[in-house]
Amino acid sequence: MIIQALNELYGRLKDIPDENIPLSGFSREKVQFAFVLSPTGKLLQVNDLRDEKKSAKQLIVPESVKRSVNIEANFLCDSTSYVLGRDNKGKPVRAKETFQACKELHHEIGNGINDAGMKAVLSFLDRWEPEGLEKSLCWPFWEGLSGMKIVFILDGEKRYVHESPEVKRAWLEYRYGRKSEYRAFCLVSGKKSGIARLHKGIKGVFNPGFAEGDIVSFNEKAFCSYGKDQSYNAPVSEEAMFNYTTALNHLLRRESRQKVQIGDATTVFWAEGETPIAGFLKDILDPRETSPDVNWLKIFFEALREGKMPIEEETDGLKFYILGLAPNAKRLSVRFWYVSTVKDIKSRIAQHFTDLGIQREFEDKQLEFPGMWQLLHVTAAQGKTENISPILAGAFMRAIVMGNSYPAGIFTATLERIRAEQYIGYLRASIIKACITRNNRLFKRAKREVGMALDREQKDIGYLLGRLFAVLEKAQKDAIPGANTTIKDRFYGSASATPSVVFPQLMRLAQHHIQKSAYGVNIEKMLGEITADIQAFPTHLALEEQGMFALGYYHQKQDFYKKTE
């Protein structure tokens, strides 16, 4: 299903010029250097194609081969080991073998091509001696050049040698002149065709150990069956393999607007046709205050949340795909795969923002529509991204796009961070409110809806106790301005879990604070209003009641500082 959807995506993207997606037989590769050659093959200059941050330039080049320990050269774009016969791995014999393979491949394809650039490359390879590296123009660059990828350009030309129409034609004749050694029915097309033995690597998935990974791969006999080796166990034609890997690598490229990182899961999304939601779902899941379109996005989000988005009959019925990939050694595991429609996705996102909606602490400094990354970040120990649970991130993503319950883990983790840090804050309050609101709706609980701001009609015991705790803290602050610690720092955890142990003591202490406070009358009035609905302090609050405690505390504190209308 995933490969088929990506195969269809490639069929659509290749006809859109602005997408600049590689056509069959070519691939997008990161290239660091270009060799400028004279017509006779003399190396005139080494051009560094990297930017100021030393990031490689992405070029569409003849499709690279899949290799591990085998020696197999690439055409007109390869590493220094193949192009120069030297590397920094301490394997001079192997380096010479790779150089010889490179020379033989280029002669096999390039002999007979009437192209000045191709002739220059062949002359360069024929005259190059790996032992003469130290005396060549490459030597001053060797520290940064070794192991990097190289392309060629003829002196005075603006295009690279591999971009010549004659060279492209010769490459494609060679590429598709090699028939697959195994033919079977393709699982994607259903037609009998040449089957890919190895699938191209997928690049762009966050993977500290490897630059690329595989979705389809068999490297142990235990994984194989019926005597079939490697990817013949999951027969996919050469064409379908190229299409799906190219489309996925296109979505995963560095500048992609259809990719977002959530925990360790790299997530891509696309629709089966043109639709605006595919272009800025990234900003929905991970908005940045520095985004140039932040004001426009705010307008869109508000319309989406309030159900004012116009119905787009042509695009609302399109299928929408979301794919989450996570590293698993050199393989990639599918963390989640979800198929819906554009209309459903917009509806689920609107509901997500509605459930999250709560009064902000600092309206001019905090995002009204926080993304997944911001929300997950406040649930992690020490606020570090690496402490975000990968499983939690995937479950949270599914809850947003599928409209089901938020994972219990995010609710629990939020309460744990509140107890550990004695701080609730806007984002944590949003998470708690969203979890409780969604559960009440999905499980059809006959409970009063949790509001965005202080609700004096809310009689939930946890909410009332949270409000009471905020008022008691206010009394202390009024009586002892500038105190280094408050009752929140000492008693929040026990007050939210075992109220009967803490609150009688705090109520007695409050009488002393009220007598010293200039606003004691107001405090005493608020205490009376809240305690009128509390028959007794419970011995224990359940987990959801602890969440309501946090909301009551947060709402009451924000009400203290709201502007008078």
C-alpha cells in the first residue's frame, strides 16, 4: 500500500516542472566538488560546490548503484576512491581496483559518444595516475576532498558533463540495456516484469548511525523463503522500485515542505492531487514564530478551528497520506501509516486545536496554535528532545490525524513534569485540557465541558481544589511579598494527590496570611465561594482529577492577572 501510493505520487510529480524530480535512470545526490577539465582531459581547477556551512550541493545525476562491500562504479558522479583511486581508509589495493572499475565503466558507456565533455573525462581517467595525487591540483584540497563525491565540467561550459543530451542518451541506453536476471509478477503493478534485486536507499530520515536506510531489505537466510534471495522475496519491478524510492527521497529532501521531525520519527505527508493543506501541514505540526507566513497561518488556523474554511469540493475528496519512518539500524521501520481524505484531515486538525484551546499566559509571546514538537517538548525530562519517547510521538501523531484519544502517556508525562518542576504553564495546561476534553467527548461522559478560562460553575472536585490552592498561594504572596518559596514549591505534589493531608494545614496557615494581607477581605471571599462546594477534602485524587486540579490552579492564577474590561 505504501509503495503503491508513492509510485502513484511519482507519476504525478514527474509531470510538474517546478518539482524538478529525477526522471527514470537518474537520482538526486549530494555532491561536494566539481573537476574542471580541459578538452584534452587535463585537470584545470577543483571547484568546491559546498555552501558556507559546508553542506553539499544537491544535483540530479545518473542513478547511483546500491553497493556495500562489492566494487561497482557510478557514472560521472562518484567518490574519490573511484574517481582518483585514493582514499583515507588505508586500503590502497582496493582503491586501485575501484579506480579501474570506474575507468572501465566510463569507457564502456562513453566510447563512441560525440561529446567534448565525455571525451575530456575519458582522457582524464586514462592519464590519471593515483600515485601522482601529491603532485596534482587535488592535493591542496585532499583533506576536505577525500571520500567526497565528484562531478565533471568542461572548461568554459555552464553545464556539467552528465547534463549533456548525448551523454544522457548513452547512459539510458546502457542503464536499460541491462535486463534484470529475475522476472516475476510485480506486487505494485500486477504485471510480469524484471524484478529489482536491491532497492535504492532512502535518505533524509534522521538516523545517527547511517546516511541512508532500506524499507525493503533481506540480508539473512532466516528472512528468505522458497529459495529467493534479497528483495526477490518481495517482488517489485525495477520501474516501481525507482518510482517509489525517488518519490520518497523527494519528500525527504532537506528543503522539503512536506516533512517534519517528531521525536525520532521522520514524517512525510502528501495528497493524491494538488491541495494547499499538503504544503503547510508542516507548519501545523511544527510552527515557528519566525515563519514568514505566520500571520497568514494564524488566519487559516482560526478559520479551521472555528469551522469557517470554505468547502473545496475538488480537493476535499482527495486521499491524504501520512507516513512516519524511524531508524532501525540500517533499515527503516514504519512507525505509522495513515490514509484519509483532505476533508477529514482538516476536520481532525480543527478539532485538535479546539481541544487544545486555553487562555495563554503571555499572549504576545506564545503561539496560539502550538505544534506537536512544542507540546511534546514540555513533556520531556529536562526539556530535551532526546528524552521524548518515540512511541509517544507516534501515538500523539495518530491521535491528531485520526481523531481518537490522545495517548495516556502524554497525560501522565505532563503531570509528572508538573510535579517535578512545580510549574504548569500554557502548553502543559493545553495538553491536560485537550486530553480531558477529548475523553469526555469520545466516551460520552456527562460532565461539564472544560473551558478556556476560569469557570466558576465547574464543580469538579479536582478543579475546585486547584482553584483553592491558587487562592491560598495568592494569600501567602500578598502577606509575604518577595518570598523565596511559596506553598506551591513545597506542597503542590501532595496537595494534588492527597488533599486531606495538606489542605487542613494550609487553611489554618491562610488565616495568618489573610490578617497580614491588604487584600485579605477579597481572599476570604474567594475562599468562601470555593469551599462552599467542597464537602470534605478527599484522601486521594485519581489521575484525571489531578489533571483537573492543574487546570483549576492554572485558570485561577490567570484570572488574577487578567485585564479589567
